[in-house]
Amino acid sequence: MSTWVFGYGSLVWRPAFPHRRRTPGYVRGWARRFWQGSTDHRGVPGAPGRVVTLVPDADAICWGMAYEVAPEEREAVLARLDHREKGGYDRHLERVRLKDGGELEALVYLATPENPSFLGEAPVDAIAAQVRRSVGPSGPNVEYVLELARALREMGAPDPHVEAIAAALERPNEVPR
């Protein structure tokens, strides 16, 4: 039996694991937010970047990409994902509704406020400023935001929070007074 993985951040545009197929889908009751710190991919200890997690919101729908993983690849893929998401994310099982009308259960990595890298809510401009100055082993934090925004737009599912951060990053860097 196949395993499905639902990605809503970098997995949307850069899964970097073998999969049989991928299909757009969404989860209900979750909102994507740049509230998780990244000291291992898009920032470093002492200067974390900001990456997305899902936060409960009864009225929200979060679009992403569902990936089917073959049974023979399952253990290797999950080991790779567990390592990739080690900075505060845990596996959860969620119902994913597919763009074609189907439904499936998929593993989703969530970072909750209880993890030590959770940064929480901040104004859009503050998030953008932190993203602008953050770079980690996986590259500039700006790339993460802009690639996610691009991928969601191409999917036909732009996210208002991601779009707001991307727009703030595309404005000239203002010097605070």
C-alpha cells in the first residue's frame, strides 16, 4: 500500500524524494504561516530564518502538493523527510482533498508552538525583514518564500499570507527611522 505525503512549504516546489505521482490538494482547518524558525535550512543558530507551519484555523483551507510514495521507498523517504524536518516538525495524519475531487490520508509535518524553534506571529514587515537577512545551508530564506509563492500561483492557489510576505520582500528595503 502506498504512503501519501502532503507538502505545503518547500515540499510544494522541491520535494527531493522519489514519488510515483504528485497532485495538488488541500487540508481544511489549517492556515499556513511563517511562524517557524529555521536554524538548519534557511537560517543558522542565533539567526533563524522563517519557514511555514500550519496553525489551526477552522475556516482555513491550505493548498499544497500530495505525493504518493511507493511501498518499497517508504522507509527511505520517511527517514529523509524526518531528517529534513527535524527542526521542530512532527508527523501528523491529515485528510487531504484533491483538486480532482478525491480524498486521501497523508502524512503532514507540523511544527507546533511547543517546539523550541517556534517563533510565532509577527507583523508582515517584521517577518520579511527577518527573511531578507537570513541564509542557511539550504540557501537564502528569500528564495524559500518567493519559490513557494510562485509554485502556489502556478497551482492556481495563491496564499494570502505567503503573497503578503513575498510582496514585502519585493519592495525596496526600507531603512527604519
